[in-house]
Amino acid sequence: EEMAAYRLYTVMPALVRFVTQLTNWYVRLNRDRLKGLEGGDDEAETGLQVLYDVLLDVTILMAPFTPFITEYFYQHLRKLQPSYAQSADGGGSSNPVCPGKSDSVHFLHTPSYDETRLNQNAVEAMEALQVIVENGRNVREKRNISLRTPVKSVTVILRNPSANVVESINGPLKGYILSELNAWELVVVPKEKEHEWVTLSLTPNFNVLGKKLGKKMKDFKGFVTGLSHADAVAILEKGTLDFEGLTITAEDELISKLSFSREGSQWESTSTPEGDVVVAVDCTQDEAILSAGKSRELINAIQQLRKAAGLDLKDQVEVFFEEAAGITVVEDAVAGNVGAFEAKFQGAVPVPKKFAPEWSVVLRSDVVEIGGSKLEVSICRPSVAGRDGSTEDVRYFLSTLEPSKAEGESEMKITLDGKEVVLKRGVDYWVNTVAKLRDTKTVSWL
């Protein structure tokens, strides 16, 4: 209707909001899924198909407003359509118009809207997730806590949430919230325990009650703002409040707001302007939290090196780091978060550079600062590790051996200077440095 009347000023803000939702939420929350790191190839294909369909529809919708950039997008997107082959020999300018076949985005009809396909429960749950995440980020900013530093817990108090919202936040959406806020625990406070965390306050809706109360407004304000949490909850549940012969409707004539009231300096909180959602964060910064934060900084440094080296997501590397003499800030952090590195880098764990084989090939290295300590971080091609004290000939052989060939063998027979030599896996060689350090217990934390 708005498009037909060419009221562009009402359509564009809605389109911009939609694109913001697409990029800041759908793509961001699904980035591991789209890369095939979460759910496997089938999930990645489903996510990419959805993203493609949405991008094509948005390109068509925005064509009247941004004709040139959308034409550029369309010329790339159309190549993935089955009908693209029909565009040859003048078919792209013929009827019927069809995405892929048609030569220009401006030939296409506006996509039709099917309201029956809207999942209202999913929309409601995602709106709650966004409110929680945005308020959680605000809390971090208030305490100046970087997103790379984890927090112990995030506690959420929702005013009269639906069962769908509670189930979604405690279920399929919980992992997204924990990831976005870099938190270890998420707690949704049940209604019966609300009073332990927040205070419900009521204030008059002056715009509505002004004429109704007149001179009684001042007395009413004092009365209603002095109510206890339990009394305020009871009034909202009842729906009405009697005051000097007048019946006040809670839904229209009162404004309710939740305020965080739990004691403790470790807590920082914020609430929505409407006061219906409170998000509180346990900001305790103990050694475990600080260690996890340093590990996340190291993970980010490694990812930047991988990107600079032009590596694909599935390309495996070994990671080594070197701190100044007598400094073990990063090694201590890695020691306390081995599982996080194994999960992120396909089992690879950064280890001190002094353990790297002499034949390691450095793909990329850089000096970074983590936790106030400067160190060199290097990513290297995977290589076989040898026993300390091996002969020069054995070391040379191992330097030419691909880890994939050594992985399936328990021993290898080779000839050196005319003599047959048997090399045993786990004794003379290992498929990588981490396996060697773990087997030999050279590093206690592996």
C-alpha cells in the first residue's frame, strides 16, 4: 500500500530496520552455523539458503530506492538461480519475468507477503533475546568490562513473560545469549523469587488520571508510590485499585516498573525504559575470570594471524608463543582454559615456542599484548614432533614426514645409511607437538 502510493519516507525506515536485524542478529548469531562449524554441512546449507532467499527479496524491495547498488547485487545473486541459463540469447529481456532469467532487478515484481508463514512465537522470543543482550552490553559498559572478558552470570527478571519466552530463553536461545554476553551462566528468575531480586513500584499515569483525580492526585501519588513490592504485585494481579471511592485501572491508569534491589557490590544492573525487564550481571573479577579473558584475547590474536595468512576455517595449524623470560601470564591463562582452545582450533592448543620442532614452518607471526604482557605468537604448518636426542638423520626424516601419514601408523621402518631403523609412535615420534608434550608429561597442564 505504501509502495503503491510511493510514500518512500515510510517504507525506507522499515527496510533499514529489517536490514539491521538481518546483519546484526541473523548473520551474527548464525555465523558459526553458516560456516559449517555448528550443526554440520546440512545446517550450513539450510542457513545459507535462507540467507540467499532473504538477500534476493531485500534486493528486489530496495531496487526503487537504491537502483544502482541493488542492480549490482542482483547481477551476482541471479547466477545461482536455476533459471539463469534461460537468460542467454535475449531470453533475459523476455516475458515472463523471473529472478535469475530476467536481465535486470528492475524487471521483477515486488515479492508477495504471506502472513501465514510468520512464527509469532519465534518473533516474541527473539525480541526478548535482543532486549536481554542489549541491556547486558549496557551493564558491561557501565562497569567498563570488555566483551573479551567473561562474566560469571547474567540474571534476568521479566515482568509477566509468556511461557514461550521463558522456555525459549532457557532452551534453544540460551546459548546465543551466553555467547553474545560472554557469560558462564544465565538465570531467569521465576515469579515466586522476583522479590529477592527486584522491587515493583507503581506510579500514576498523570496523562490519564489528571481529570479523574483532580486535587486528589497528590495524595494518590503518595499512596501508590509508598506501596510495598507485595502490595504492588497484588494490585497488578487484581487489575484494579480502590482509592477514596474511585476505582483505578492498573493496566491503563498506573505505570509499573521493576527496579533491581539485591545487595552486593558485585552486581551491576540496568532495566528497559518501560521497567518490564531487568538484567543484572555478576561482575566479580576473580583469577578464573581474568584467565578466561586473557585466553579469549589470545584466541582473537590467533584468528587474526590465520586471516592474515589466508587460511580456510578447516586448515589446521600449530600455535606457539614466546613470553619474556620469567613471565608466564599467557601460559597460566592457557593452562586454565585448555578446553576452550581445543574446541576453537580443532584440538590444537598453544604451547611455548621452546617446544616447537626445529623444522616447524612459520606461516605468520606477530607481537601482541595480552593481559599487560607482550609476547610473540606464531602459527605454523602442522609437523611431526621427534624424541629429544634423536640423531640428525632421524630428525631430517621426521622433518619431511606429513602428520597425516604418521597418524595411522604405530611404527615406521626406514633405512638410514643402509641400516633398517624402526621408529615407534609415542616413543620416537608424535603426530604433533601437543601430543608429545601430553604423552611425555613435559607440560603438566596438558
